[in-house]
Amino acid sequence: MLKAAGYDVAAVASLANSQYCKDLGADYVFDYKSANVQSEIIAELKGKHFAGVFCPIMSADTIAICTQIAAQLGDGKENKVVATSLAHAMPYGGKIPEGVTVTYCKFLS
């Protein structure tokens, strides 16, 4: 959907799934097992148009990394955002850098 909207897409996956991510449209693929994945993402994407982070992984450590990426790559409140698949009833309780927003799935009843 992001590619169809005209965005460059960065994905984080295993090396084994790198080509699959590219086949799906990812412009950049980073190895999630890399000890430096956060700094690699920031170095590669610094200065490029940044729309925010989608974090479907429900891990506090992963969300923390995503908030740091958003803090360093975003240049305003509209793109210093981490969207997560966590339900709004399960909010992230970790430290969030100033200016970064973590958004949650909200279910309509």
C-alpha cells in the first residue's frame, strides 16, 4: 500500500526473507539480527523523506527501537510517529522520546 501511495519502503526482516521483501516492493531491507540495525536504518535513511514507522511486532524492545528511529528521522509531529498493532488497551509503557507519538489499533464495536 505504501509503494502504491508513492513512498519508498524500508523493511526489517531476516536475510533469508530479504529478497521476498524486495519482491513485495521494499526499497531497503535491513537484517533484524544485526546488532547495529537501528544505527544502520538511521544512517541509510537520514535525509530522505520520512513518513513514520509501522511496528507490527508486539515487543517492548522493538517498539523502543522504533521510537528512537522516529525521533531521529522525523522532522515534525506528523512523522515522529510509531504505529503499532498493539491494541489500545495494551499501551506501550516504556520511555518515549520527546515529540514522538505511539499510536495503537482501535477497534470499532
